[in-house]
Amino acid sequence: MRTTLILLYAISCCWMVSATLSKTDAKKSYKAEAETSPAEVSVLKRGLVVSDPLWKDIVKEEKRYCAHVKRTFQGPVLGYVTPWNSHGYDIAKMFGPKLTSLSPVWLQLRRRGPETFDITGLHDHDPGWVKAVRKSNKKIRMVPRLLFDGWSYQDYMSVLGSEDEIEELGSELLDVAKTEGFDGFTLELWSQLGGNKRKELVHLVKHICETLKTKRLDCILVIPPAVTSTGQPGMFGREEFEQLAPVVDGFSLMTYDYSSGGRPGPSSPLPWVRDCVLQLSPNSQWRQKILLGLNLYGLEFANQGTEPILGGRYIEILREVRPKLLWDEYSAEHYFTYRRNNAAKQVVYYPSLKSIYLRISLATELGTGISLWELGQGLDYFYDLL
């Protein structure tokens, strides 16, 4: 779930066009006028969902979301928010009617000793903000992410091999949910063991979810891609999916972070996203519980490394570089290249209206839901598409 994950994919002939930023240009970026008032119609009706957008149109329109906020995507939508990105908190209030669940990245589950667990991070819980979000959408479910943090291998072995440990863990979750007014939890633990102990992890997750269900609480599980970027089976497959689907309310599928710093490329090639879903659920049974992951951040690839890009920085680069955006037909993502002071080329991949539209269309076609990592990282007009 972390935007700094290193990625893997190769682009074949994407380096043909670049923009150059001279020393003079760097001092005075082009001041394209940005409009900030909401629009009366959506980005679709304004003709902005295209494969050949102009950089200045993005700068001008990105804050102009439709004033009439209502859902168009019919499946479940889970949005993540993080304490280090305050704009995400605003987005959750603005577009609450388009979400079914919200997962603030607040909590860590720590094992303090035998049958002793502690949930930290509760200081980030903001009841006033939660109340404001619920005012925009009374039905929204608050399911904070719970990261199994600081666990040693022995901690996992002790818990996975003991029913008493598992019982105590479940009781701790019930107590915190009741005290804090949460509607459940989003569990992040699967990747920590690197694909090992799958049978035992299935048993643990089943027990946690069944415990939460006794109090009508939701249980969402974060899962890695079913297919790696090299085409190999991932750490969570069809067998685990079918065993857990009856008790898990949603599988937050991490269909992003595909490419790596050494080999610039897209975050989530569309054929790969489709394959990740079909590998888990070749038939339609339980597929509605898969929350297809959409990244709302981009990546800038340079010789010195790879950096995540959020919306504000992306707009700054567009103003400075004035690039021609290129469309990668295979991956269905936009990118551009540029140079800084005659240095090596830098490659930027960032979500666009077209790339997001096609992924939402895929979710509709396959009958899945959507998970958004994370609210506030993208451009405001993206939410017209939900």
C-alpha cells in the first residue's frame, strides 16, 4: 500500500518525444490560467476524457469537478486517507457520496507478549472529521487500516499456532471498534510473511472476520497482485481467495506498483489488471468482493532514482515543462519525458482521466468494486468518473 514501492516494467518505444527545460525556463514557468469554480457538467460531457490531452487543459480544468456530486459507478468504492496528506481528508468530505467505505491509515496492531495485543495510532482518530464525512454520506462505513506492525517471525508463529492468541487478538479488535465507533477494519498482514504460511494465515483471517461479524463489523483484507510483473503467480491466489471469500467483505487488490526505477514504465498496465482479477476469480462468483486498486499518484523516473508524484507537483511540472503527453496504448496510461538543464531524460507516468475511466470501465465489465490509493493524491476532477 505504500507509494514508495519499487516497480517493474519495460517500455518498448516510448522515448521518442521529450521536452527541454532550460535554465531560463526554470525561472519562469508558464502561468496557464487555472479555473477553480465547480463545473455544471462532468468531465465526460466537457469532452476531457481523451487520449491526446493538452497539458494546458489539465492545468486549467483539474480543479473543476462537477458541482452535482452523485455516484455513477454502481459497485463498492473504498477510499484510503493518510494523516500525512491533509487534502485527502477534504476530498473524503467533498466526495463522500461516491464512497461506500473509508479506510483512514491510522492504526497498528502490536503484540506486546503472550496473548497481549495493543492497537496504536488512535491519536490520529479525528471524531469531528468522521462526523463531517458521515454527514455527507450517512451509509459510509469507517474501516481504518490495521497494519500488523513490528511483528517478528516468532510473533507470527506464536499467534498462528495458538487458538488462545487468535481469540485474544479478535477480542482486542472488538473492544477498540466499540470504543472508537468504527464499522470494522481493513487488515494489512498478508505480504509480511512473503507468501509463506498461507494456510495458517487463511485460518487467522477467517477467525478475525468471523469475530468481527458477530458484532456486524466489516472485515476487508489487503491483498497483493495475483500475478507479478514478471508473469509469475503472486503471494495470494485463487485457492486463498475462494477459502476466504465467504467471510471477507472485500479484498483490496493492489493492482499498481508494476514498474521499477531501473526500468521506467506504467503503474498498472490494463491487461495485467484484468489478469490479476481473473486469476483470482475466473468465474463471477465472489468477484463483487474484489476491490480493484487504482493508484492516484504518479511516478517520476530519473537516473538518481524514482520518486512518487502527487497532484500538486504534477501540475507544477506541467507548467514548467509544457510537455506533449503520450498515450501508451497497451498499458492505457499517459506519460511524457523531459530534460532538466540538459541532464538525462526523466520519465513521468501519472494517472489521467482516460486511464482512470478505462479502469473504472474494466471494474464495471468484470463486476468488481474499486479501492483508491489514496484520496488527495490525484486531481480533483478525477472523482467525476466515480
